[in-house]
Amino acid sequence: MTDLATHTASERRELITFRVGNQEFCVDIMQVREIRGWTTATALPHAPEFMKGVINLRGAVLPIVDLGARIGLTTTDPTARHVIMVINHGTRTLGLLVDAVSDIIDVTSDMVQPTPDIACDQVKSFVKGLFSIDGRMISLISLERILAETEAEAA
């Protein structure tokens, strides 16, 4: 999978947008395997706070990460209205708990602006860039960073 920033300005990519709190984020739609409603997760002992636990996804154990807590926003108390985005990244499959999935958008790399220098290092590590569409500011999430820290802290 290549990064949006490595594409030429004329190349279009489809991104799926979603909400966490009052903010909108997005990931490459090719990394989203499915979107499903919230299912109560089984907690794991000594797991990081952002790990909601695991669920059974058609016979496979799927870890669920509270994306809000993971990126430094508030911890989510999930309800039936929340959504799990099942993400494939390399050989890993992971569920991201988000508030809602918004839509699918087409973006070119020249639309993406770098994360501002005034942002803290934690924000810069999770957000690859920002862009504005229809008056909405949307952050492009770095799944590599989310997964890398998840693996290291869960080990």
C-alpha cells in the first residue's frame, strides 16, 4: 500500500471519512474490510487503556482499539450507535471503534496539507495530513503509527 503523499497530484484516491467526537478523520478505503455495529468486547487483562478488548469475527479474534483514546481524545463509552471499522493493514486486522462513518470522498495528493508545526508530537505522529472539503476539515490518519504502538504496548 502506498502513501497518499507519494502519489502525483493527478492521482485520485478514495478515502472513507468517520467521526470521533466532533472531529472528522479518514483512511484509505482499500484498508477498510468492513463496517459493523458495536459488539460488546471481552476485556483483556493488563491491556492498554485504548484497547477495548476483543470480539469474535467469524471465528477470528479481532482486537478493538478505541480510536479516540488512542489518539489522545476522550475515551469512548460505546453504545449501539457506535461503529467498528475493520481495518486490514499488511498482515494485521484490527477493529477501530469510532462514533460514525460519514462518507467516501475522492482526494488528490495536492489537496492534502501537512500537519501544522504547532501541533504536538502525538498529533503529528497519528495525523499524516489535513484537507478541507465542503467546509469540513478532515485529518488523514496514519494507521502505521496506530498499529505500531498497539503491537508494542500490547506485547
